[in-house]
Amino acid sequence: MRIFISPLDWGLGHAARCVPVIRHLLKKHIEVVIGAEGSHLIFLKEHFPHLEFVEFPGYRISYAKNLPANVKVLLQLPKMIAAIKKEHALLNELIEKKKIDAVISDNRYGLWNKKIPSVIISHQLNIQSNTGSSIFNKTIHNHIRHFNECWIPDYEDANNLSGNLSHPIPAGINAKYIGPLSRFETSIGSNETKQYDILVILSGPEPQRSILEKLILSQLQGLPLGKALIIQGLPGNTEPQIDDARIKIVPHLSDKDFLNAINSSEVIVSRPGYSTIMDLHTVGWKKSIFIPTPGQTEQEYLGDLMQEKGVSINCHQKRINLKDALEKAQKLNPFLSKSNTENCKAALDLWLEKIGRN
């Protein structure tokens, strides 16, 4: 059996959460073909250098320096619609050319085909936005209904991580909760020696990724602290950009080194992207400061949700005062979560059994 899997090119998180899915497929002796481009292609090749890859264009969405993210995304809707149609046509060609038996799409709405089974991984079933949410939701639901199944990477119960984004499941969508997806294995209870006072994890489209990096760096330099590590989220290069007595900047880290950095840091500073939240949940919550991308309504919602759960401080980027945020974060007492990866494996096994009979 040959399965094609492709993540949305909107931050590395979509590629990262495909890693455990691919690993389990390989354990089941499934042939996996991966479609990606740019940093996502580099990232997945680092994890699976022996697999077959296809240069597969993404949506190539960008953020603006001054416009809120939701406004910028709205202006790019025609571009997104065209990209969805294009990827659907490319998939049809790829199925014939590469003899694909099934498809797993991570938030890519055009990767379905009536002739073969297709699944979409998504937690974005109920967009949380003050304007246009009903239109967005109707459009998204219509796209998701093309797929045989929708896998929601979250829990169904009150301990869920995505809140209203995926609870409840909209009518007419064949969806199931498969539990959080993380490239990291559970490491709760790790006794790593503290190396860093602050770990900064950068992610997301430009220019907002770079804007946050400059903002954090300028404020870190004025703080009386020990050691800080900044991970730029730029795979393809592992050489440190800065490595002095107080601040170390690296473009990217291997999973092992990334996990060690989390375990040996006192406070995490990052965007509240859903994949980051799943990773922190999996490895055991640290005191966290979340800074949503301006106007990115999903991150704004998730940042507020995590603050309500008592695991993080949520800050507005334009008003961020890192000194004050760190003082507030020190008062946090995040609970030790326990991630359940068996639900995901069970969902994959059930699906493989089902499509294997076709």
C-alpha cells in the first residue's frame, strides 16, 4: 500500500505533527510518499531521509508587517482558492503517476479524490473570529465533507486543548478525536539540569516571525538574566547565529536537542500555535508566555484558552513587556499533563484495516 501525505505550509507545526503519523505508518510497513516544499520539505527530509518526496506547492500565505493577520489572509482568499484547485488537480495526476492508494492531508483542502480513501487532519472546524466566521466555517465544512474522514488531533472531553475550535463537531462531518499529535515522545518527569532561564521558540510565516524575533531579542538584552536560547524555526541550517555568555540563537534543532532544550528551560516564550501547544502538553507543561500573531484569531483564542487553564501567560505583541510577563509567569504552577498517543495509533490501525479491504 502506498499512502501520500502532505502538510499545509503555514508554519512548521503542520509538518511536525505529521511525524508521528508517518512513523506509525512505517511501522505498519506502508510505503509513504511525502509532498511538501521549502522549509517543510527540508524538515521532513531531516526526519525521513530514506522516503520518497514530491515537490508539492503549498498555499504560500504571507503575513503583513502592519495589517492584522486575519485581514491579510482575507485579502489572499482568491489565492488560497486557486491553490486548493491546483493541488486537487496535481493530486489526481500524482495518484496515477505514483500509484497512490490513499491520502492523508494535514489541513490541505484539495487533497481528496473520489477514487481512493482520503483523510484530513484538522482541529479548525469552528473558526473563532469576530467577523466572517460563519462564511469561513461554511466554506471549510464544505471542503472537509469531500474527505472520507476528518481526524481531530485532540481529546473529546473537558481536558481538550483546542476548546471551541473543534468542539462540538459540526453536523454532517465524519470526524473523530484521535488525541494530540506530537513529534516528541512523552518525557514528563524528566530531571534535566537547568541550562536556560528562557527558551524562545519562533515559528509562523514572515514577516511576523522576524518581527517577533527582533522584539524579543531587544528586550532580552536589557534583562538581568542568565542564559537564553532562541530557536528561529528555520530548518536547513544548524549553525548558531549568536552564541555568547547570555544569548544563544540557533536556526533549528534536531528533535532530541529541541526536547532537551525544553526540559532544561525554566520559561518558554512562543506563539500559541496549536502544534506548539500539543508539544508542550506531550512533554509536560513549563511556565509559558504566549504571544499570538497579531490578528491571527486562532492563536489569540488559544492563547486566552491556555491562560484560562492556568498553564501560560498570554500577551499582546504590540504591548509585550517581557520583564513583566516573566514576573507573572513565575507565579504559574502548570499541571503535569499526560498525553495519550494510543488513540492516534488506534485510529490509524482502524483506518488501514478499513481501506485494506477495498
